[in-house]
Amino acid sequence: MWSFVLSNLLVRGFLQLLCQVRSCQNNSLSNLPSIHPYNPPKMRALLRSTKALYRPAFPSPSSSRTLTNMSSVVVDNVRSTIVNSMDDKYAESSDLDREFLDRAVRLCRLAGTTQGSNTIHPLVLGEDQINDINPFDLVASDMRKLNGQIKELLGSDHPVLETVAQYFFDVEGGKKIRPTMVLLMSRACNEDAVARGLMTGDVAPSPKQVRLAEITEMIHTASLLHDDVIDTADSRRGVESVNSMFGNKLAVLAGDFLLARSSVCMARLRNLDVIEILATVIEHLVKGEVIQMKGIKPNSADTQIFDQYLRKNYYKTGSLMANSCKASCLLNGENYIIGGGSGSGSGGSGGDGDTTTTVSDAAFVYGRGVGAAFQLIDDILDFEASQAELGKPILNDLKQGLATAPVLFASQQHPNLSEMMMRKFEAPDDVERAHDMVMNSDGLLRTKELAIEYSNQAVEAILKLEQSDSRDGLVKLARQITDRKM
Ligand code: FPP
Ligand code: MG
């Protein structure tokens, strides 16, 4: 008798739960507002409200046992419906947080005043201890083997394809910042895990982490092969560009081949999260290039233009650095919490008061900050360096019709620049005039200050890891990025 009553109650409870979850699903999913994919604040608000609605189906890891008591079919159903409907937009919002952009846009507003400068050079704790560290020395032995190993990965029974794809890996040019960062980050994460008693043994980058460094360089090089075709560039890394040497068609195909081989290597890492992250990076590279191509919309406000420029930088440069740093931590097996969030964007930990930072979040924020700083300095060097120093043409951005940070800041002192920006510097003498205006403004200085601001964000994030030479090497690298001359 009692067992009958009890089982009856259980069945009823289950049916009620099923109805609640179903009605929740119907209500909220049909009501999802359509939102523009580039709108992280709206997306976050939407995610928060959706998470609240579905809280029973989104247990935190600690309450996951409760979940197993519910019908896994119902739960999976609900979860996959949400994930499928929001995946793309979630990917948009999760790594480009508002604060990351706002800090720069605020500086853009401050341009022309003296307020900005005092606030953006804080000395970061521990920085005085890193003077003797050379980040490149720390990973020199792995880096020496990098080009040779990539060439092996690009072996093909088609001699022309092999020659074109391997072309850049035969020359010693190129800064190799990305694989250097991945190898340093791998070591720093491994050392952090050992210091916290979560891992034992060797802290050197594992074979998978070394392979990740190679994949990162292959993806980057593939994007440059395509970029040089788009930009009709005739030199790269101090030598003739692939398109100029072998023609556009082979340059595009060699880029595709590099991407294909890097995809096979990714799959062989046997880590679905890492595959997803790196595939998203490839999407971001394409998206960044398209945003750049679309140019500035007429009548946009200064801050909108700046916002779009920073997004483009994230997609073209920051995403690969941020996500490959994150992937290097995920490859050591454990992603664990290392502290409370700083509020400067954790690239993964979500809303609802959840401000925890995991080791891979810190790695992500580091890579994102270094990427942003790196691109800003690149944009300065396009004005300041010589072709011989850069190994590629100078004033290229203006010639391509691009308004980068030095121009955007300078336009606040020289309003004529705005008209030139809108017509993509295409009128006679536009490039020369724009160049003179930038040189006679504080545009380059402001850009450098912004780069330092992002480098500070990177340093702040990585200092959450336990102290090690590799971690300090990452701090030093973030500093060197803002001082580089080539
Ligand atoms: C350099 O830009 C280019 C990039 C950082 C990425 C370009 C991406 C694509 C062409 C999309 C295709 C992507 C893949 C993965 C095949 P730049 O012209 O500003 O810099 P530069 O002065 O070094 O040429
Ligand atoms: Mg280019």
C-alpha cells in the first residue's frame, strides 16, 4: 500500500516537473528577442534571464548530482534546445566583454585632454622582479625545433604544394610571438598546477602543448597567405610574399592546405573543447577581415568607430592569442578555479554573480590583452618604422583605406581627418596629408598609452597564477610587446 502511494507520488512529481520544464521551454524560447550578434551587453542580459528561467536544468557543477536524479532525457532535451538556439550568439558575447571595449572607448573620449595619462600606468605588483628574465630564452629549445616540425607536418606528395606551403617556414623572419606565448603559457600553467598539488611531474610543455604551438603558427601563417592576396602585398617577413612569388591562386590554395593540415593536427589532440576553440578562432579571423573590409558606416559616432576598430582587432589578432593561451591550459588536463574575478573580463565565467576565475580564464584574458596591445603597436609602427625594419610595406594601412587608432585619436585634433577616413583616403594626397596630421597630433602617444593599458590588463590576469619563471616571462613578454620596434 505505502509503496503504491510512494510510487504514485514520484510519478506525479516527475510528470509535473516535465510539464514545468516543457512550458518553460515553450515560453522562453518563443519569446527570445532577436538580437544583433555584435551586442554583448544585450546578449549577457538575455543569457542571464534565460539562465534564471532554466535554473533547474542548469545546475552548477557542485549540484550536478541533483541533475542525475532527474530524467536525463528531459534535461538533455532542454539543454540542447537552448544551446542550439544560442550557441552562435553566446560565442559572440562570451569573449568580448563590454568592459574590455569600454576602457578603450573611455580613453578615446579622453583624447585631447590630460586626464587619461595619469590613470593608465599603474605599476603592477611583482614587476620589479622580472627585469632579468628573457621570455624567449625560456622556450628557446622548443622554438628552435618549431619550423622544422611544421615543415614535417606540411609534407605532401605534391612538390609544388609542399614548396609553397613550406615557403615561410624556410625563412627565419617573423617574430613567432604566438608559439612563444603558447609554450610559455603551457609551462606556466603546468607549474601552477604542480604548485597547487594538482599535478606531479614534468612542467615542460607536453607533446600536445608543443603541437598546439605549431598549430597556432600554421593558422596564423595561413591567414597571412590569404591576407597578402587581399592586400596585394609584395613582401612579408623580409622576403617576397607568396602571392608575388607564386601567384594569387597558389597562395590561396597553400593557405587552405595549411588550414587543412592544422585541422588534422587539432583533431589528433583528441580534446573537443580545444578543437571547438581553435575552429572558432578561424571563424574570427575571417570575420575580422570582413569587418575591416566593410569600413566605417556614414554618420557613425567617434566611439562607435572606435568600438568597431577594437572588435576588428580582437577578431583579427586577439582571438588567436587569447584562445591559444586558453587551449594550452586546457591541454594540461585540469581547468580549476584560481580566485575571484577581477571584473576585467574572465572570458568564460558567466553572470549571476559568478565571478570566479579559472586558470584558463586567466590565460584567455592575458592573451586577449597582449593581442590588443600587439595590434595597437603594429598600427603605430605602420607610421613610425621603416620598410626594412618591418619586413613589409609601411603606411600600408592608410594606403588600404584603413583608419587605425593613431588616425582615430588624431581626428579629434584634426577634424578634416574624418572626411578623409570616410572616403578611405582615396582623394589625391589624402595619404600624405593624413600622415602629416597624425604626426602632428598626439595620436601615436595615445595609441601607445592604450597599448600599455591592455598590457596592464594582461599582466594583472597572469599574476593570478602561482609564481614561476614562465609566469614572470609572460609578464615580461606583455611589457616587451609595447616597447617593440619591429
Ligand atoms: C594581417 O592583417 C592579417 C590577419 C591578422 C588575418 C587575416 C585573415 C584573413 C585574410 C581571413 C582568412 C583566414 C584564414 C585563417 C585563412 P594586416 O593586413 O592588418 O597586417 P599586415 O600589415 O601584417 O599585412
Ligand atoms: Mg596585410
